Amino acid sequence: MESVLPFKFKPAELAQRKYSGHLTLPVAHFKRFSALLADNSGEVKADARFFVGEGAQVNATGSINAIVAVTCQRCMHAMRLNINCEFSVAFISDESAEVFAEDAFDPLLLDEHQEVSAVDFLEDELILQVPLRLVHSEEQDCDKSVIEAVNTAGDNGPVKTHNPFSGLDKLLKN
Ligand SMILES: [Zn+2]
């Protein structure tokens, strides 16, 4: 029986009872992640399994699934980014705490109540999944009309560019 991961939780308690659950959160809840996107639409779906690992280290592994809208840096049109990844987290109570887990676990700092929010739990992993260079994978997928509009600096194009010839008419009349 799957259960829904609470909005805020104590990983140590969940690990003690080998909890596994899932959650769905609107993309808009992830402020740092959604700042990288074209809009806040969509949901983040995740499942997680908590366990006590080597050296009594509290860990969680799971997967994240989200379809979000990003802006293509070549044609400036929105495109879909499909995020599908696995994660492994080692919860630590202070920065200096030694992580007993293997390198495969990303350390995640707990708050002063030994809790973590579902957003903090997933957000760093989501941000890592956004490529630095966001363009349509094939140039022909980019919207041609937009590229032409940008190149010719058309007045009705979606990208406003300064027209170096805008004052020319006036000059010619004098
Ligand atoms: Zn494009």
C-alpha cells in the first residue's frame, strides 16, 4: 500500500519504519526551479523510499518525473522538457557531519527540528536536470518564422530589437 509523503517530514522516523511513498506537487511550489522555466505549469511527481544505511546514516532513494515548459534559447519558443531521473539522498544534521554513505548519495541538510520539506527534498535534484544549453534538439524543430522575425528585426516579431535605421527617414528628408 503506497502512501503520500507529507509536505514536511522527519527522514529519521520514516527510515526507521522503512517508509516508502509518493507525492505530487505543482511546479509553482519550487521557486528556484520554476525560475529556470518558461512558466509554472505542470506537476512534479516523485516516489521515495527511506532507509537506514551504513553507519546509521538516514537515506532515501527514489525517482522524479516532471514535464515542464522551458524556453528554447535559439528560437525563443517554449518547448517541453521531460525530466525523468533517479536520486539518492543522505540526510545530514549539520554541514560538517560525515556522510557514511557512498559518493552516490547527495547530502541534504535537515533543519533544526531534524525535518525537511518535500520541496527542499526534491528541488536541488530538479535543478540539476535542467540543461545549461536549452535548445530544441534539432534545429528544424525551432520555429522558423520566429527565427526569421528575429533576423529581420520585424516590427511585429516577438523579440524587440533596436532598429539602427529607425532615424534614417528623418535624415533623408532634411
Ligand atoms: Zn528552438
